[in-house]
Amino acid sequence: MMNTPNIRFQFSLLLSCILLGSTAMAQKANENSSQPPNIVLIVIDDIGYGDLGIYGHGQHNTPNINRLARKGMIFSDFHTNGSVCSPTRAALMTGQYQQRSGVERAIGFNKEEGIPLNKRIFAEGLQEKGYKTGVFGKWHLGHVEFFGPNFQGFDKSVVSNNSPDYHTHMSRVGELDWYEDHELNNESGYLTDLVSQHSLDFVDENKENPFFLYVSHIALHFPFQGPTDPPLRTEGKIWHDVKYGPLPESQYRRAYLDMLESVDNSIGELMSKLESLNLDENTLVFITSDNGAYPWVGSNYPLRGGKGNLFEGGHRVPAIAYWPGQIAEGVVESTTLMTMDLAPTFLSLANASSEEDNFDGMDFSPLLSGQTMDSKRTLFWRTLPIRSDNPVISVRRGDWKYMEDENGNYLFNLSLDITESNNLIKEYPQRAAKMAADYNLWSEEVLGEE
């Protein structure tokens, strides 16, 4: 059996070494600021817990992200609501479990599926507070023509529905998948570069206003194409059989690394822009992912599993918060948090919270300024596997995690076994039964199931 406490110790020691010399005390927030903070949310698609240098992966060169992590706050126990794209993004936008929006699978290549337009998106609350709002990159909450971001709280958008070819911008069903304010945009360029440029333009155009910038990178999702790799998809052809792109499988990891480094360069350019405009000290930057990585191309080290399942590697992801003068340097925050917590946190920081916001998520803004808070709660995951309507479920309470999938039931103590190697369900049957009962109550309330 693996010595999992030792792995956990080594991982913690690595973080401590990287952050050695950083201050451990948070500075008091500037309550006299004449303008509410700008908010920049950067979501890197399909990036794993071990993919960033700051989380201990030695192969990936991410100096710009690492710098923000060293000078800000790293979250060691941050989770996505789903283990695939659309469910997590629905929870992100609404601050609620994605089941309340009916988005439990990755939305397909059609015009019927999407997040309901009557769901309140947190960007709407920011708009009402006077924020300019923009999203650039991947939307994946319904076809842009019918469920697009300009209908749901965003002033400006340049987005794809799903994950197009990085060079031709064609979808897997052979259609141009790049829209500006809901109109097809046949501009040329590598997608990561375009996301970056539109984000920089948005900052320039709104530097005199409070703004919310959602940088929703399409990378590192397949097709695996670095900036210098060839294009593949053309119009009018179905590409599902070669969805991973034009390269041989032996080149996937290399392309993945090139894509990650391109995203890191983009983040560096954005930070340079904020600093050159003297906006960085009034801007919260939050970086995370929408689910874990495919372990055969990315890294979820030291976690078990990956994208699509509910072992920790499927939903425990990197998360970094950076805000000079407001967030202390070199803090590792271990509170268990989820994607749905971002909406109430952002609205709280903007003084834009409303009784209309019926959040399942928690406002964790006190943690950003070094305060402690009561974070005891039971959290739930439910995902529908491809070609199955039998849900995989998970429950988290403190250090304990209960899980059911097609292979059986599990109980783990994550404080002792972060790799989920030791199933304790036979040793603690009553604890497992209580957590299963908690799930049933949650399911009845959220889904109407008994």
C-alpha cells in the first residue's frame, strides 16, 4: 500500500519551500477605495492539480502563473462542481449546484441545450452595480445564438460554443465556432492569442470603469494543437473521429505543454497591461480550472482519477487568488471551496449582493483578507457518465469523502489518504450510511428525487 501521509507531507513541503520567505499576514483591505475592485476570472480548461509549476509539477514552465501564486494565495482544496465542462460553468455563473439549471452533462453540438435564460447570472448583479462585463474564450453553456453571454449579463463577448480547432476555428461538426457579440467572427489567429488580445482590448476600453473580465481559455482542451502545430478541421465535415487533432498520440503531451505555456504567456501579458495602467492594486485576479485533466495527457498528481470521474483528480483543481495589498503573499489556504462559491464572493466584494441571489455557494471573501470563517458544510457532487443515466455521486464532510460509482461504494479520509488508496467503508459503515443519507436528502431537495 502506498504511504499516502508521506506523499501528502512531501507535497506540502514542496509548497512551503516554493513560498519560503513570503509574508504570512494579510494586509487590511482598503475600505476607503473610491472604486469597487475590478475582478478578473481566468479559467484554464481541463488543467490538472499537478499541471502548474507552483503545485509541484517539474515539467511545465508557467513562470507568470507561478509569480501570481507566490505573491498571492494558493488554495489546496478547491473543487469544481462538475468533472466536465458545462456543469461546472453553470455552477460558476449561477452560484448554485448545476442541477438547479438542468446542466449535468457537457452540452452538445445542438441549439436546444443551454442554461435557462431566466436563471440569474452573477454578471447581471455586477452590471446592476455599474460594472462593465466581458467574456472571451469558451462559453459552453448553450449555443451562442440562443443562450449566449450577451443575453445573460455580459456587455461584450468573443466566444466559442465548444472547443474548435485552434487555427481554423471550426467545430467538430464542421461549422465556424467563433462569435463576437453573438455574430460569427471569421477573424484569423491562434485562439489563445485571440482570447488574450480581446481581453487586453477590453481592459483598455474600460480602464476608467469597474469591470469584470472573464478570460475563459479554450486551452488546454483538445484538439491538442500548440501555436506552431498544423490546422486540421475544415468547414462542412464531421470531425468526431479525429477530435484530438492533427498530431500522432505520441505528440499530445508535447502539444499540451505548448498550449499551457501559451496560456501562461497570455496571463503575463494581461498582468503587464493591468500594471501599466496602474490597475493591479484594485484588481482581484482569480485563476482556476473547470475540471481535472485527462491523466494520459495532463497531471493531477498526487490525486487519483481525472476528468469525467469523481475521484479527487476529476474535480480538485488549482486555484490562485492575487490582489496586491489586499491578499497577503505566500498564503496556502486549505478551506474546502467549490466553483459555486465564486459568484457570492465576487458579488460581496463588489457590494452587489442581492436577495434575488439564491446561492448554494458560500461567500469566502473573508479568507482573502486573512480572516477565519466557519466553513463547516456538507458538499455534494453528482455526474452522469457518458452513455449512462446512472449517476456517480460523492459527498464531502470535513476530511471524509463518500462516493458511489459503477464499481461500488467508497469512504476515504482525505487528510490521511489524499491519493484515495485506502477504502475505509468496511471499517466505518455507519459514517458511510450517514453520508449516503445526506446525499439522498440533498437529491430530494435539489432534484426532487426520493
